[in-house]
Amino acid sequence: MLHLSLSYNSNLEDIIKKTLIINGHPDKDSFNHALANSYKKGLEKSNAITDQINLIDLDFDPILKFGYRKRMELEPDLLNALEKIKNADHLVWVFPVWWCGYPAILKGFIDRTFLPGITFQPIKGKPFPKKLLKGKTARLIITSDTPSWYDYLFMKRPTINQFKKGVLEFCGISPVKVTFLSVIKDSSDNQRNKWLDKVFELGVHMN
């Protein structure tokens, strides 16, 4: 009976989803941080194993000084972050749209960590690499002062395309779902509370 119980607990641990929240906004008083915390509170009501990285708390050089010609030594905070990404089943990225892209600290984090041999492996003679992050899913929670219709119709969703397709799916993460919240500028407290509730529910359902 004891062995059956242990086996059951082991199997239960195997199906528990490990979720990692990565906050790419440099301002700790930003609405993005409130959104990340709301998602985490939702996760606490589920059976998810949860961890969170606030990029602003990490100590690393965001500049890939040698491109891909020469490998820079990874700082301890980056090694720790990569270990968390490797162990996670579901990655939740929270960040704002700035100039049709994402903040420099997030771009620097991707440049320094999503490297050949770590998140993808180039294959000689082939245009596409081996994807080393297969089996993981992701959710993008993006804030913007640009209306969603304008971002879609006129700008062709540059931030989403770059991050979803050019980074995450390129490395094997799929599916990647998107929550695009706008317009943040001058939004009312009531509207922001609705967004916080929406993100909370996503966390509850580990979505």
C-alpha cells in the first residue's frame, strides 16, 4: 500500500505544470509588474509549480559584444535563468511594446541567452536549426499604447511576429498564445482592474 501511494505521488508530480513568469519591464512600479503578480496569484490557486524572473533584478551585460563569432561567458544570473527556462513547461513573458519592439533589457536577455547550442542548434547545409526547446508552451502578455486594430492592420504586429515566431517558435516553443492589452495610456482604474482579473484567470487555468 505504501509503495502504491509513493508511486501515485510520483506520477502526480510528473503531471504538475511548471510555470515560469519572465517580466521584461524595467520599472518595478509599472502596470506590467502588477500584471505579472496577478498572473502569479492565479497560479497559486492551481496546482502549478511557479517561479518568476524580473529581468531588472538580474546582473548581466545585455550587449552581445562579439555577435556569434565568439561566445561571451554567461553571468551567474543568466545561467540560473537558463536553468529555470530549461526546467519550465510553460513560459509567461510580460512586457510592453516600445517603438514597435520590446524593451532593451528583454532584447539583451534574449541576445545573451538564446544562443546556438543552448536554445537552438544550427544544422550545416540547412536553413532551419534543430529546435532545443520543444515540449514547452508560452503565453505573451503584452501591453501597448497602440490600439490593437492599428497594430494588426497597419503595423502587421511586428512585436508579436518578432518574439513569437522569430524567437520562441524558432526554438521549438509551441503553441505561443498572445494576450494584447491596449490602450494602456490614460486607461481608467476600472479598465486596469478588468485586465488584472483577466490575467488572474489565465493564471488560474495555467494558460
